[in-house]
Amino acid sequence: MKRKKSYVSSALLLGTSLLLAASPLVPSSKAYAHGGEVEYVPLRTTLEEFGAVVTWDEATRTIVMSKDKLAVKVQPQAKEAFVNGKPVSLEAPVTMKGDTAYVSHHFINDVFQSGLDPTVQVADSAHPLDPLTAGEITDVVKVVKASDKYKESLRFTEISLAPQPKEQVWDWVFGGKSSFERKAHVVVLDGKKVFEGTVDLASKTLESWEEIQGAHGMVILDDFATVQSAIEASQEYREALEKRGISDVKKVVATPLTVGYFNEADGLKQDLRLLKVVSYLDVGDGNYWAHPIEDLVAVVDLEQKKVIKVEDAGVIPVPLKPTPYDGRNKTAAEVKPLDITEPKGTNYSLAGHSIHWQNWDFHLHLDSRVGPVLSTMTYNDGGTKRKVMYEGSLGGMIVPYGDPDIGWYFKAYLDSGDYGMGVLTSSLQRGTDVPDNATLLDATISDNDGNPVTIPNAIAVFEQYAGPEYKHNEMGRGNESRERRELVVRWISTVGNYDYIFDWVLLQNGTVKIDVGASGIEAVKAVKTSTMHDATAEADTRYGTLIDHNIVGTTHQHIYNFRLDMDVDGEQNSLTEVNPKVEANTEGGPRKSVMVTEQKTVKTEQEAIQKFDPSTIRLLSNPNKENKVGNPVSYQIIPFAGGTHPIAKGALFSQDEWLYNRVNFMDKQIWVTRYNPDERFPEGKYPNRAQSDTGLKQYTADNESIENTDNVVWITTGATHVARAEEWPMMPTEWVHAMLKPWNFFNETPTLNLPEEE
């Protein structure tokens, strides 16, 4: 980790090499302490091999060591260390020999084992929504391979727990004794054919097997290698590269992109399993994204494993200026450490896949398509456990571009539906991706061969300070304020050039925030224009912004949809709108007008489909439950809660656009559907090359009643990304936010019991 290495470098530059000198490993020596023989080892090399970061605090003459969530401080010759502020006795004091500090060989156990906290525990019993274990995944594949349906050509794209009966799961959460059958849902590819199956894990039998007609299936990791091999083997593609002065095809990096659907107006047959390839040149600067090979597209047939078409619109010089994004050509900033410690342990606990924090309880697992799924979420209100949400997750997302050129017109990435964002999970790095106090959780999914694969550090859980929960300073009585804490569940998925950070944030007051950050590297276009004063500038920047010499960041959108199976104090809910408005004052007095609110209940699925107007309050209410003054308990639905890029108020396409008719969720921010366990993805289950919308448009076609029934809320949020120079070559994280906020759910401020500062 660069950040932590820089601390050690800083210490050396400050002349503190006495304790942190980079000396060779010195053989251990023996001495006597506490009446017995002690074996000594070099502090720095021993601790760094253990994985700790060692620094020197010149001001206090203290050695500081940190690992995971523990911070250890000790002074030379001291007989005790401080672990997260707590004194711990040492077997022997820190001893100096020349320029090297030595500690007892029991030092690591003495100080780091003393700080073990009970955050992670073994669950008393399995939760009915626990994901498949590695052993269960192995069993599923054995069942499939033993059946007459199996072929060597099959590639697994999904092996997951089949949905459990919702009513029974809630019953189990509230202490019922429901029993559950664990079954696995399986999706496989056989060439261009897609099959779904169900495996009973108890009997180890294949219960069902069905071909899904018309589906193209997900892009799998195998396909990444296929397209690279295909362009390297294509003579026609080599000749196109040579026209651009590129003689070594091995330096060309292929990106596998879905081709979309244009009713064969793009010259591509609908029944073929295809990917388009846009390529970049590796010039050795570590950032091939900065060197696009423009106006050149290869079409690869994945069954034939070869290029079947090369589209060449003419030569645009490849931008060759070295543009590293890792700071290798910059002087590192001097930054002092920021230590985050929890000296008395964490305020949350994990038992298996279940998490408890403050008044919140929920289940957490990683899905190979949509990432984290938070389930059976409840809030303990004064001793009463109340339902809030049965299941919440990313439903789907899309990144559409607006440039009509041959290398861009088809770009509209359905990242989770086409590629599987859970499969592309980025392992989290403590201290940069997440704070030092985070608990990191592994996740197990299957690969394309059906083997269980563990993703290390897939999800993080941590608590953070979030400002004052409330404050009032009454004249003559002093200050009354409380600290706000938040529990964050963080996950990052890297899809090609972009990295997406998803935070599910719980507040003590019952609020749930969903924050999405986009980082990584923009997909850029090579152009002839060097500066905006060039004659070519106007044409070259019609669909984007010139952000570097000969580089345009094309205008696009990042649109996210979240599937929120809300159960507000129970399953019988309704969508309610509250509209503040102005009316004439008819009550007398000098006022000419008054502020009032009018309220209505949205009765059907299609009536619920709407763009978000922040002046209207939208509530998912339980008309059967009231707070103490008789208002129905509710949660407010807020798709936009502030962001940094312009809000994506809808799809930036005409209504006759092919994409608009395939993916409706991106144009409206609020959808509410009657609960159906099979309706899980706003873009439909198989969106790759889909001809029509098999997601929310299809789900709402029957226009079912959503009044006082079990409903699912789908909220769409996102940003329109107009590029700027400050985002190149690396994009500082840009956030969008959504929120679920209790609205008359409680009888009073739910955080009046927060403690005063110690």
C-alpha cells in the first residue's frame, strides 16, 4: 500500500532511522527478563513480516504499529505497550542494539492477540438466506455432471441459492420454527444456448432443466481471452493495425463489448453470439486506456472464436503521450497518518452472515450478479423488532454513451446484467478503499467451470463518525448535542475502465442511505484536435469534452436501479404522495396565501411509474399500522439525495431509440410493483442482445393493484457524466445518493437515548 509505505519513508527522511532502519534480518538473540530467558527478534522486520505497518512518532519518541483494526504504541525500554489505548504488559521491554530495536519473540502474541475483539462470531444457526457454501457449489456441479444434461462444453454463469418462501423466512427471523429446503439455481451456457436448472441439495438430484429460448446469456470471463486471441489471429485486423503504424498485435489490448440490439440494422445477425472489440495500445506507461485505437472495431463470433467482421472508418492517430495514472511521474505528497481505532471494540457484531448494530439487524451476502444483498432488515424500537425491508440490492445499471460513431454507437453497458458485477468484485484494501477499522469479509461464488472461488476481502463493514445527530444550545442552559454514527457496508466492482463503489449506510435514527461512487478511468476517444483553438475542435467535441491533447471524454450516463423489497412494519403497504402547495388564504387576517398539503394513494403499478420531483413527498406506507397520533407508519423514498455530477433526470435518447425500448428503467426514477419472487432485475434476466424490455416494462404491463399489498419499490438514480480535465487520467470518486427515511414510523425522535460524549 503506497500510503503506508510513504509513512515509513517519511520517518527515514526525518532522521528516525534509529528504530526503523532497513537492516538485514538479524538472527535472534537471548537475554533475561522477568527472571527467565527471553528470545529477542528484530522489531521492524518481524512486525512487517507479520503484516503490520511500523512507524516512528518523533514527538513522543514512540514506536507505532498497526494491523487490521489494532494500533499498538510502545516506547524503547518500556515494559508495557498500549493496544488501542489499553495497557498490555510485555514479557520483556523493547531493547536497542545499535540502530535496531528488538522485542521478545512473544511480542506479537502479547500485543496483537490481546486486542482480538468479538466482532466476528460463529452463528448459532444457519440463516435461511445464507449463500451456498463451497461444498454446496461442488455438490451442485457434481449433480449436473452426473446427469444426462451435462456436456463438456457447458459453462456455468450462475450457481446460487434458489429463493426461499418469503413468509417463512420472516417467520424464522421472528422466532418461528419454519424448516427450509435448500435448492440451487443454475444457469449454464452451451455455445449460444442458455439453460436453467434446479438442484435439490438434500437429495442431490437435478429437479429441472430448461432451455431459455431467445436468450444470449452473460459475457463470461472465458470470452475475454477469446476476443484477445481472435484479434491476434485475424489477418484483416492486423492489416488495419498496420495502417495505423502498429506492427505488434501483442501490444494491442482488446475489450469485449456487448453489441446491443438494432434489429440487424448494424449488419449483425440476431441469432449469433457476438461481441464487439474496441482496442487500445499498450505503450508501456501502465495506462492503455489513454491510447485508444479509434474508428476500428472487430466483431468476434464467440462460437467460432474468430473475427467475422472488421469495421474501419479511417485512420485517427493513436495518442501516444505517456499518461500514467498511478502517480509514478509525481512527487508523493507528505501526509501524516490518520489513525482510526476502536479501543473498546466495535459496536457491531457478525454471526455468520447476520449483522447486528445498535437497533438494526440484517443478513448480508454477495450475489454474483448484483453484489451485496441486505435481507430481513429490522429495527428494534424500544424492545419491539419491526420489519423495514425484506431484501435490498442493486437491481441493475446501465452506462449509455451518446456518440454515433462506429466505435461508440452501440456502447450501453448493462454492467450487472451483461457481465455480472459480483463476479467482477474488487478485493478491498484496508486504509485506502476502506478505513483501518473495517472488518473485511470474504465471499464464495463459482467460476465458469463450476468450481467454488473465494473472493478475499469482498465486502467491508465499518462504523464511522457522521457529524452531530442533533444539536441545540438553549440560552442559559448550555449545549445539548449528540454524535451521529453510521454503519457502512461497502463493496466495489471493477467493470473494465470504471470502478463502482456501493455503500449501504445505516443510521441510528432508522434512515438507510445508498451511496454510489464512480471512479477509475474514463473511456476516451482519440481525436485529431490538440487544443480548443484547432479548426477541428468543434466537430471533435460535439459528443464530449477535450480533456487532454487528442483525447475527448465522451458524454454518457451512469444510471443505477435498486430493487427494494420494502415491508414497512409488515407486508401490506401502499404508495402515498404528499404534495405541498399554495392556496389562497380564506381564513382572514393579512395573509394572502397559505401552505397546505394534499395527499393521495397511488393505486396501480403504471400509475406509480414516474420521474422524481423533489417537491413531492413519496412514501411507502402501511395503512394498517399507525404511530401514537394516528398517522400511518411510512418510509420516504428519495431517489436523489444530492450528487456531484448533473442528475440523470432520464434517458438522454429519443423515444424511438433502440435502447430506449429495451431498457425502460433508466428513464423513470420510481417504479412500484406487486411482489413477485421471479421479478428481480429491472432490465430483465437476460438483457444481452434482448429485442425488448423483459424487465420493469414487462413486470408492470398487467398493471396490478399496489394498494395495501406486498410491494417492491424500484428506485433509479444516477448522473449524466460530462467530462472535465480534473477527471483525467484518474477520476476522483464522484457520488450519487439515494435514501429511505422513516416518516411517522416512530412516535418521537428515535435517538434521544444516544449517550453524551465521555
